[in-house]
Amino acid sequence: MSYFKAGQEHYLKKEYKEAMDCFIHGIAESDSIACLAWLGSCYEYGLGVPEDLVVAKDLYAGAYKVMFTSERRNELGTWIQEHLERLKDIPVYDTMCKFIEGVGNVKVIRRLETPYDPQLRYNLDELVVTIQSRSSLYRGFAFAQVNVPEMARTWTCDGERRFFDGYTLDTDLFSLKVLRGKTDRYTSSLDGRNCHVYFPQNANLDYIYIQQSILKKVRNLLVKRAQVALPPILKEVADRIGTTFQNCEVTSAVRDYLAYNYGQGKKIIFSVDAVQLPMDSVEALCIHELTHNFVTNHSSDFYNKMIELGGEAPYRRDQNIRYKGKWPYLKFI
């Protein structure tokens, strides 16, 4: 059943809170015209929510703007026009702020150049959502209300918890410490293998966008650390097993692979995630990619060659990395 149909059933049963939840999901996921209009009715008449004619007009106008000309002549289109006419003296805004439980302070801005899907930006004390100029401002709130709590439920910094003041992660290739700073800025420093990230003194770590802002700083540091740490390991492994490569790069983009051999040794590309692995796993990863200098696919010949070059232990470690889900500590999304 669609979100609108489910919301309509609740609405007709006067279960307005449940109806609103369905309409909000329909708006967040597909900018549903019917959900926009029926939610507008909830705000216009104070059904399940305090009456707010500004929000009601925003919802009606958003629904009307995304309708085709032919749709504006049908029953729903005519109904929306009637309500817009009734609310013609209510002002229209291009930005609006609202506190959403579980999300925090949210500011929505209408902009001409924004893509269809709302864009999220995280500031120190609020989440900023930009939407298309023809969209309802409420779509930004709905998008945040649906998506940000889901990120909060599924995302943690190390698979178990979130960042806190004094968070420490010590691995073979880097040591990370996250601390509350003395200013209102995010700052970071890299000294050899020592990575330090400082978050603003007034930051509320309960908000997922603060966590993500810290993670972004951590990611930038780990890219710099990986660019220094990984190429020498690859060079040492290549010399040991008797092969070569031309270039080694580290990509900051989120990838579903840890490393990639392009052109049989022309370029070895590491994902930044690789710097989080234990040293023996990094070496196994290097052997895997350098084996592609001899066998390009992942056939039995490839794995036999990998064992020939590096032995059984690196082969088993490589299998453990790739096929048993043992990925790095910090999750970049």
C-alpha cells in the first residue's frame, strides 16, 4: 500500500497523527502531490497538529507547482486551487526553521539550482536542507525527519558507538584521538601517525550531523595518512614478490573495494579505508592487487598465483577481508 493510501485510511478514521506520519514519508520519498495536499489540510484545520496556515499554504502551493497542467484540472487540482485562493493573503517564504525531535534544529531553504533530491548541509547548531525553488519547504523538513533518524540508527563511528570527547582509535598505521576544542570550529592535525580532530566546544554530540562533521575531518586526515603510509608498503611488497607498479594513488571517494589494479600495474588505487586495516591485512591486499599483474581475473589461476607469490597466510587473510565482512573500523557514508 502506498504511503498516501495508508495515510488516507488513517485520516478518514480520524487517526491524524498516524495519517501525518504516512504523508510525511510520502513527501520525503517521492514529493507525493496527494500527500502534500492532505498534509496541508491537517495544518489548515489543526488535525493532529496545531493550526498553521503558513505551512498549509506552503504545502498546497508545493503540490500545485509540481502538477502537470492536465492534473490541475482534475478534482484534486481544483480542490488545491480552492484552498490556495482561500489562503491568498497568507505570506509565502523561501526559508523556514523548525526543531524536529530526534533531528535537532532544521533550516530549509528554497534555491533555484538545487537538484531534485533535497541536499543536506551540517552547521554547528542546525541542519540546513536546500530544495528546489518549486518544492514545498515542508519537503525539506519531511526529508530530514525521515532520513536523518535512520542515519542515526544505522551509523556509528566504529560499529559500536559514536564519537565522544576523548575517543581514541589505535591501529597499526595511525593513532586517532577526537577531543573537544576551545573554539567554535572543527580543526585537525597530523603528526606522523598521530591524528587529532577537535570539535567545537559547544557542539552537541547527540546530533548525527555533528558526528558526521567529525567523521568528515577524520576522513580527510586518514586520506593524508594513507597517502604517506600505503605506497611504501606496496613498494616493499612488490620488491619482495618480484614485481613492479608504475603509480600508487589513494582515493578519498567512498568505494566498495579496498584497492584496484589498473592496467596490470600501471596504477594501484587504494581506498582510504585500507589504511585502517592491520599491517598483515594491508600486505595481503597488496599481494592480491600485484597478483593482477600476472592474472587479470579472479579465477583459480589467480589464487594459485597469489599463493605462489605470497604464501598461504596472505591468501587466507585476503579472503577474510573480502568475504567475511571484516571491514575497517570507521564507516564513511
